[in-house]
Amino acid sequence: MTPSAILESALYVTDLAAAEAFYRDTLGMEVIGKVEGRHAFFRCGKGVLLLFNADATSKPPAPDARLPVPPHGTRGPGHLCFSASAEEIEGWKAYLTNKGVAIEAGFEWPQGGRSIYFRDPSGNSIEFAEPRIWGL
């Protein structure tokens, strides 16, 4: 048996409200669930992006918790890559620059495909890349 797809990806943030606003208002993602001070979840194609307040998720669930999700989390910047066509990447680059988001890097991969990188409000490295960088 092998997994067929990634259903959800998580980023850990230092300022949940700022991160939620960035992914909702700047990247245009739909909030599908949230608990103030703990997490905000976003629809992304067929998957889900989970933003967690790292401090809140490192605590064990209450003994009477309805959903006893084990503690998890990390510290420091993470990375997430969104799929985009070459044309979409150029559009995102212009749009993000216009919104005041600095493009940290942009290049063509040796095996083909383009990427751009920028940071979210918590310092996570966010990328838009053509799927062909992975032969997809």
C-alpha cells in the first residue's frame, strides 16, 4: 500500500490573525474552519491548508475533548509550494509585488519549470511552481 495523495498540509504561525488575513485576503483562499487563537483551515483545490498557532497545538487535548488530536507543532519557518502554470506564476508575481509582498527568489529549474518564492507574515517560505519541476 502507498498513499495516493496529500490531503492536508500544515504551517505553524506566530500570529494567527495576520496569517489568516494573508491567506484569505492576499492569496484569496477560502476559510473553511477556525478556532480563534488555535487554527484556521483553508480550501486549496482538492486539499486543505491548515494554519496552526504553534503554542496552542503543542498542548495536549483536554481529557474530555470531543476530538482528542495529539499535540503537534514546530518552531521556525516552514515551506509550502502551490501549483501554478508559467502564466499564473507571472500573474502571481505581479499581483504579490503590487500588494507589497517581496518576491524573494524566482528562477527556472534545470530540469524545467519555474518557481517564485516569498514569505508569509510568520516567515514561512511560500512558493508557486510549475508541476513539471517534479515531472508532473
